[in-house]
Amino acid sequence: MPNFNGVWSLATQFQYATEWPGIGKLAQPQRGLFAGGGTTLATIDFITISSTGNAADFGDLTDGAHGVSGTASSTRGVFLGGQRAAGGVNSNVIDFVELDTLGNAADFGDLTAGYRYGASCGNATRGLHAAPNNVINFITIASLGNGQDFGDLTLARANMAGCSSTTRGLFAMGYASSHSDVIDYVTINSAGDATDFGNLTVSRYEGSGCSTNVRAVFCSGLQSNTRQNVMDYVTIASAGNASDFGDLLAATYKTGGTSSSTRGVIAGGNDNADENQIQYITIASTGNSSDFGDLTAVRTNTPAGVCGGHGGIAA
């Protein structure tokens, strides 16, 4: 621990605060990342979630990807699966970045098989990836390595949305033989099959999720070729059906979502054309979304969103 003596000016206090264990980390703004979103698009953008404004360049994935999903600890972001530009096939690649350091992603390990259009969630230690064939993989975010079998979803479906509290992970919506309103849940630190949580207010697929430790919000999607502006929410600790949260700025689908401990951010998508729009909500308060800024490029096919302060990480 640093040892500082004497009387400090206010400026000196701010300077020294970053060197005390824990204080500097808590003082840093929460950074959100959006990655991929196109077969040849490897770009990772970043924003500061507590403010509004346009995204800036963070670095690149190891390859262009769409249909990739993301999760994070407080320090590390992880991007799983997707259809990668190299060969145009469903990929088992897992990439990672350090959230506080700009730069390109590096190899983390492999999923148990190649998947695109899965969904991810996690807490401070463990990340989960639910695949369209109902398989759930898990990783330990702090340790590089391959995904391991966790269990199965209640219903095999693609194009889901995932989010979490510190203990529970949720996977909602998706497409099986038709659009789905199913919400599944798992206990993140205990491997096993998912359990039915309840149903969304509107069945759909190709949407996104964001959450605090208390509440999960599921945004956008497609139902029978009709884009949706719907947002609905659940209380993560209590199984049950979703309730209406409010409306997005426009009906859209193929969005990416992430969240801090208070704010949800929804980016990209397609509202008759590919979008670069970023919008946000205050998760504890129901209501319509507001404009946040723009991504560095248009994104569709669900850019993967991560943040080091999401609902699965205790404040």
C-alpha cells in the first residue's frame, strides 16, 4: 500500500487517490464495448456509459465476425463464437481484451463447437455462452482456456439475448421453428440445465439484453418479419412473465446491448437500413430510450456488447 505523509492539497488528493488499492478502479468511468456486427467487420468500439457521445475505436477482433456474443468481468471482455470472415463458417473462437487498455483482441480458447447467433452472460468470474443447438458452455474469465459443458437450454433456439445478475443468468427470445417468447434461467456458478423463468410480452428474436443486479431488460427484435420497438423487463430474482418497459426510438432488430450498474445501452441494428445509432435507458426506471450517440460504423447482425460494470458484477 502506498505511504503518503503530510497535508495534501485538493489536487494532490485526486492524484494520490488512483494509487490506493480499489479507489482508482472505483473512480474510473464504466467503459462499454461493441464488437463485430458484420462478416468482415472486426472493429471494436468503446463508449463511456455514464456519459453520452459518439463511440471511438478500441481495436479489432482477431477476425471479422457477426453473430458473436460477449460477456465480461470487471477487467476483461470476452467475445465468443460467431461467423468469422476466415472461411465464412460458424466459429468456435473465443477472443478477449483488457477493458482498460485499448488494443486488439487476443485468443482466449475455443468453444466446444462452432456457433453463431448464440447469447452470453456472466458474473465477475464466470462467463456463459448459450448456443442455438441448446448447449451452454462456460469459461472462467480470468483464466485462458476452452469452453466446458454447463448444461442445456429448455428449448433449442437461435438469436437469443442474454443478461445476468451476480448469481443468475437469463436467456430470452430466439427462433426455433418460429419466434419465441421463452425466458430461461440458470444459476451461473452451478452447472446444470436451464429452468423456465416465464415469457416475454412479445415473442421475437434477434434482439438484445441489458441488466442491473436486480432487473433485466430485453430490447428490440423481429416477429414474423416485423421489426419491434418493444422493451420488456423482469426482476431477475423472481421468476415470472415480463412487463412492458417502454419503447426504443424506432422499431429495429439485430441490436447489441450492454449495461453498467445503472444504465442500459443498445447499439446498431436495422430499422429498414443498417444503423450506427446508440441509445440508452435507465434500467431502474421504466420509460422510452434516449439518443446516446453513434458507433464508428453501421452495425447489424447483433454486435456483441460488454462492460466491466454490468448486472452480473457487484457494485
